[in-house]
Amino acid sequence: MPIFKSLSCGMVLRLGSAITGLLCLSPLYAAEKTAIEKSAAVKEGASVFRANCSPCHGLNARGGGRGPDLTSGRWTHGSSDAAIFRTISQGVPGTEMPANALEDSEIRAIISFLRSLSPPKNPVAMGDSTQGREIFNGKAGCADCHMVLGHGGVLGPDLSRVGASRSVAYLIDSIRQPNKDLSTGITDPNNHYGLALVYDTVTVVNADGTKLTGVAKNEDTYSVQLISTDQKLHLLLKKDVREVTHERRSLMPPYSEDALDGPQLQNLIAYLETLRGEDNANMPSRGLHTGGTKEAK
Amino acid sequence: MKRALLLALFFGAALSQAQVTYERLQSAANEPQNWLTYSGRYSGWRYSTLDQISTNNASHLAMQWTFQVADLGQFETTPLVVDGVLYGTGQNDRAFAIDARTGRPIWRYQRSLPEKLQPCCGMVNRGMAILGDRLFVATLDAHVIALDTKSGNVLWDVTAADYHKAYTFTVAPLVVKNEVIVGISGGEYGVRGFIDAYDAATGRRLWRFETVPGPGEPGHETWKGDSWKTGGAPAWITGTYDPELNLVYWPTGNPAPSNYGGERGGDNLYSNCMLALDADTGKLKWYFQFTPHDLYDYDATQIPILLDAQWEGRPRKLLLQANRNGFLYVLDRTDGKFLSAKPFGKVTWATEIGADGKPVVNASLKTNPEGTRVCPGALGLTNWYAPSYSPDTGLLYVATSTECDLFTSAPQPYRAGHDFLGSVYLPDPVERPTGALKALDALSGAEKWSFPYFSNPNGGALSTAGGVVFAGESDGNFIALDTKTGHDLWHVQLGAAIYSTAITFQVDGKQYVVIPAGAALFAFTLP
């Protein structure tokens, strides 16, 4: 069998062997050959994905702190092989998805790998997005800190396309346990190996002992650019303050079941899922999936 | 006729003044107005006896000129300066000569590179070497070229390896006698590493040392099966040289695949080694392996520092290396004998280095597909950026990182020209990494002071007789500190991460300090 793997069907036929010729013509053989090739492509794709994509999309492609779940079946930038190929090779301008200088065969292998993955067992959005939007802007107070399509606060990350860039599981974690995986902030293109700042709580003790609490838009050894909880921007030199402390926890409060029960959470997630960078937030929708898990109830 | 003779003598004298001889390279420390080799001198100290800029006046430093190379990115060059002319390289294999007083260009060179190149970590180049009226550059498409110092014209161009298989050069060459010595990159692609020497006059290859031994060669038994064929062990940082011993000290990088060792059982010689090679023949005199059977990408590609000092009561020729694996090593450079190794930051992969020089590996850390947290991270406690040794303080200045990583590990099939990593490492999600410039006692490794950086660094250190150590941060700050105390003397924000290390020189009685950042060189002087 191994020798057949290294010979094309045409080559085998030219050998003139009736047996091998029959093998080549056999649908069974063709199916087996296709399966072998597919398996090899999936295996290679898994390696290439792991090395190049997993830092953002997670080791299992189920989404990470910077990239969406690629097993959800929802492809914001096109679901055909050609569209996914384009997304990988050219990136998505205006998002964190970069262009990737991979061989065509490697990209095709990644697509094979992604197609091979099981449907997600993630909690899914099955709520009512219209009610979710009301929760976002009302009871939950999300809009006080988060901007959506130009409206809202500036303390937290802009959520205008969060539905396209984060998995449902990540969104639920971000609401129930905001400290679990802090969102990243500014990414400096001139700082290739540098890690982006995260949205953690920063406390500055001024020279007079007063305190400022907020998030750092940027920081280096000598200065910090802070947005305080009253959403004012403070440009501070470290030599002028006593202390700058990163608490490695989010400023956002955790929304427990008491604050946001299961159905309300589902509605909120359904609304966040509609946020894809376009002004479609007014479009009520039902979740794509039914049969949500315990976490989504 | 007499006039013609006088003219000939005049121009001959002018030309000879511009010639950089091997003798001048050997005594580079005696002409601090110039910067003649990658590390400033063969011993790798990156130290200058210039003292016009000092602890008393560094706070007055001001920009004198900038020079734009046009390509934004990781600007990793160490320029050379010879008699008022500065020579440098830029991203995408650019090269240039500029007036060191004004920053005005004299010539520019841009290599025509093929489309498909596979440098792991950017289209970078770390600089040139010079001999006579020739500059030598090792290129991303795995060629070595000689450029004319006055015009930038190509004098010779030789192929060292096949770039289609991801062999690339990023290293600044080292000139020894009539040889141009270079080491290959490509450890992330499963190349078989080597160190080459070329005839400076013709480009003819004089010798090659394969850093992964082939069948029948000593060390071949340290590779399981055919894994040696794709074993990596690149040699991508410029070595140092002891003229008296006639030994070139050249460090090597990781075995491939870097994060999975299941199919390359053994110590994997000569990955992560210090090699002592006979300068004339390239024959191995001795080796010392820092991280056998590496699983964490701990390239030993840090500049070896050569120092003659008292060790345990007797004078000894030492070699120091602050290694990416987190230990500061002291070796006897005559024979490679291990003398000591002390951690200079947080290390978890090994509990200590034993008396035999071998690491006592932390048995509780088992790599797996989901990830194991290990310190230092894949970028190391330090990395390729230059350390500096000051004979005035006896201190070694080392830029360090606190980053730990989650190392995931999984088998990966080899494909020529494709990355060959054996999975991926992920930054520690728990702690944001920071960095520091540390001053270590060169012999004991004891920390004398530490200047904290907000982020982990990509730039190294330069120390001077003025008592100043210059360093560059990833956040774009170029900093001057007191060599004795670490006291912050001055800084300036350059607007891009600093990926290199400063040099200093003097023209017309004025001391300059030059640092690359982003797409530009920045020159500072006193007002």
C-alpha cells in the first residue's frame, strides 16, 4: 500500500498492470485514496493551525481571548472554502485577523482541519436579541462602559463587532466571570513581540495621596494614559505619582444569577451575537441554535 | 611625472587611511572613535572607552540627526563606523553608508529578494563586517555578498544555501584574518545548521562546520534515527574571537522541532552549544552544551564575552554567557571546562546546573499537547540582544524578561521549507511579563542593581568609560543609566520598539550615541 501512495493513478496505469489498473478504476480504491489524502490534510492542518492560529482561536479552535470560535458553523466573512481561504491569506482589515504568509497547500490543510471538527458543545445563543438589547442598555448597564456603533461608554472594549470576534462561551465567561480572561487593549504594530495591555483595574496613587482608578489605554516605564471610572482621560508621568498598581482583575462586576438570570443572560448573548460591525443591531433575531446547555439557561 | 607620483602617494595614503586591516580589527579597542565590529571588539564586550558623555552630563543629551531607512519593522542592525562614515543594514536587506556627523546618505543598496522567503522572525538583518575597502553582508536569501565601501557596488555574491528550504541569514558576519564568518538561520524550519567562512577577497568558501553531525561523525549518536537531517541548530548570532588562541566562539540555536522532542531522542548535539572553532580550519576544538535535548526553544545564541580574570586564585581565560535558559555561565575558554552557572532570574525548567555543567531538569514538568507553564518562556530570560561588560565596574549588563509561557507539544510532520515547531507556545495568561536591565557581577553572577522595564525587552546594552550604560526598551524608550548604581540619567521616546543595541563613536571631537528604532537611526550628542 505505501508504494501506491507515492505513485499517481496515471503512473500506475502506465505500468501496464491489469491488477493495479483495476485498483485505480475501483471506486473503493478511489474512496480509500481520497480518505487517506483527507486524513493527511487534516493532520497537517492541525499542525499548521496549532502553530499559527491557536494563540488567538484556541488550541481546539473553539475561540480564545482574541479570536472567534471556528467550530460554530458561523463564518462572518464567508463560509465557502474560497472565502475562508481568502480570510486566512488576506486577513480581515480593521480587525485583529492578520494576513498570513502561508503556502496555499497549508491554508487548504487548515480548512480541511476546520471542516473535520465536531460541532460545538459550547453554550449557544437561543435568546431574544431585542430583549437582550434592552438589558444591555438598561438593567445591566453595559452601555455605561461599552460602546456599540458609536453609542455608549469608553471605559471597556468597544463591542460593535463582538458577535463576530468572540465565541458564545467566551461572552458568557466575560459576563459571569470577567476576571477569567481579561480582554486585550491596544496592540502596538511596532512592538512585534510585545504583549498587548489588558483591560485590568489600574489604581494610581497621586503625590497627595488621592487615588485614581480606571483602565490603562497605554503605559510604559515612564508614563501611563489612564481612563478613570468617570471616563476622563488622565495623562500621567510616573515620576509625579507615588504608585501605579495593576490588579489583574477586571473593572467590570461579575453578573451572577441574581443580577442576570439564565433567560436574561441568553437574551443578552443573543443581542451580542448580532453585533458584527454593521448597523444591524435593530434587527431582532432568535438564536441560531436550540437545545442550549445548562450554562445558557 | 613627479607630480603624478605625489598625487599617487597622496591618494594612496588617503586610501590606506580608509583601509580596515585585520590588525586594526584586533586592536579595535584602541580606536574608540570608530566601531569596527559587531560587538565593538573581538572580546564581545560592547564597551567603549569614550567618556565625553558621562554620568554628569548625560541628562543633556540631544538629538543630532536621524536617518530613515524606509522600512518599518524590527530594525536590528548594529552599524559600523570607520573614520567618520557609518555603515548599516536595514530590514529587507537594505544597506547604506552615511556621513556619521550629519546623517546624510553617501550610498544605498537594496537587495532584490525573491518573493518566498522564510525568516522565522522578520525580514531582519543585524549588520555588516568590514575588511579593507569591503563590507560583508549575509542576506535573507542565504547569500553572502561583498560591497564596496565607497559606492555600495556588489563586488562578489556567493550562494551559501538554498532559501527554498528556509535557509536564511540574518546574522552580522565576523571578519577574522582574511575570512568572513557567518552562521545560518532556520531552526524553526528544520534546516541543518552550519557556520561558514568565506575568503574576503574572492568569496570562495574556505570551510564549513555542520552544527548537526552526520553519520560517522562524533555527536551523530545524539540524534534518534534520521532526526539529525532536520535537526536545526542554527547559528544566527555573531560570535567572538580570541586572536591569541586563534579560536572563534560561536553559539548555536535550538534543535528542531523546537517544542517537541519525541522523535529526536538524545542530547541533540550541537544544538544550544558554545562551539570553539579553529579560525583557520573550522575544526572543532571544544564544545559546551547548555540545554541538552531542548524542549523550550532555548537557543544559546547570546554573545559570548571573553574575559581574562582571576578565578579561584589563579589567572584564567574565561568565557561568560548569560544564556537564554536563565543561567549565567562561566567557562574556561581554552578548553571549555565548566566553572559555574548561576540563575539571574526566575527559572523552573531546571533546578540547578550540576557540577558537571549539565542541568538538573525539573522532572515535574512534562510537556503535553495542552500546555505546561515553564520559566523562562520561549523568548528566554534574555535573548540575542547584546549584553555589555564594563571593565570599570566588573559588571555585566543584561536585558532580561520575566515572561513564562505555556509550552504545548505535539508531533509535526516535516515538510521542506515549512515551519517545523512541534506545536506552539502561548504567553502565560496569569502574569503580564515585564523586564529589567540587570547589572550582574561578571564572575559571581550576583545582582548589583536592576532597572525595571514596563515590558520585556528586545534591545541590549552598551556601556562606556563615562559611567553610562545605554539600553533600549520594547516600549520605545532609549535610556541612559549610571553603570554603578542603575540610576536613571536620561531617556527619550523614539516611537517604536527598540530591537537593537546602541553603539558609540567620536567624530571631530564629539561623541555620538546611535540607536536604531522603527524605520530610523537616531544619533545623540551633547549640545
